[in-house]
Amino acid sequence: MLRYRFYVVGCGGTGSLLARDLAKLLTSSPHTMTLIDGDVVEEKNIIRQGYQFQDIGENKAAVLSKKINALYNVDAYVIDSYLTKNELLVDINKNDDLYPVILGCVDNDNTRALLENTFKKCNGAVYIDSANGEYEGNIYIARIFNNKQIGTLRSDVYKLSNDHHPLDKSCQNQVADGNIQYLVTNTKMAIGILEHCNALLENQLKEGVQIVKRFKTVFYTQ
């Protein structure tokens, strides 16, 4: 049986909710998880993200991993910085006995491009990438098997924009924080990713695209 390492990249609205429930899915299993984010918890994050007031000022990935390790029988590791180059690939190669599952929960295409490049350099990997607005979103599921890509990446469908990386301070003003509808949509996205993770663990993962709209979801297999 493969041993997976699930990389939750981005611990904001979708990622923090996903990490909380992914830990439950992995508890008492041989699989592990790594949380990746360079951001810190702010008061405005409390409403729609998986944090509490006592977490304010703490690194999101670090404080979330502490909760997971304390509550569940699962190993949750941390990269408490933003991805800028090949940090994820270095960690994947360092843990080459674990099959990487990259879970993209970021809000910018610059980081998505980094994740796609990392995915393409893996001998075997799964990449599940989510993106959403206030009311709807989508999830792309792809896999590399025998050095061949199965499924579509986001950049295969449209050109990724050259938007701001999280390290660019002009990107830090997130109007979504505190928005209840975003909480609802982020929760739906997290559940969607979690369902694909569960399918992977049951050897039933299907590559494709899941469209999440208000009051409904549609999954297109590839």
C-alpha cells in the first residue's frame, strides 16, 4: 500500500477547513500531512477560517498543525513560509518514500504556477487544485502515473494570470475575510477536496474537473 503525504498549500479560507477534516480522515493511518503557509492569523480571519481568537498573531500553518497533532493520531508537519521557488519539490524529494498529494488551496495564479511546475517534475504525484469566488468555484484533479500526466491542469484550460504573489503586500487586503457567503463556499470547496482525498485512499480517485455552484456541484471525469 502506498503511503501518502498530503501537502495542504494555503491555510486560509479553504485550506484551514480542509486540514481540520483531513486530519480526521488520516488519523491512525500510515499517511501524513504537511501544512504550508507564510501568513499569520488576524482577527478578520476568525469568521471564515479555522482559527480562534487565541491564535491571532501565530503562523497559520504552525498553529493549525499544533491543534491537529494534539487532537488526532496523525503526523502534521509544517512549512511556515510562502512557496517562492522549489521548496515543495525539495521536501517531496527528501521524503521520497511517501507518495505526494498536492492540495492547492491558494488564491493566486503565481503560486498555482509553482505548484503545477512542481507536480510536473514528480515521477508520481496527485494534484488537486481549487479556486473559488464568492458563490462558486472549481476543483481540478490530475495525476502523474508512469511519468505521464492523466487529467487536466488549470493552465491546460486557460493562461494563468501574472497576479500578485502573497509576498507582495498589495495582495494582502482580502475583502473576503469576514464574508459569511465565502465561509459557505470555502466549506463546500474543502468538502469537495476531502471527498477526492477519500476516493484516493479507497483507490477510486477519478481525474477530472468539479464545478461548484450555488446549491449544486457537477463532476466531469476525464
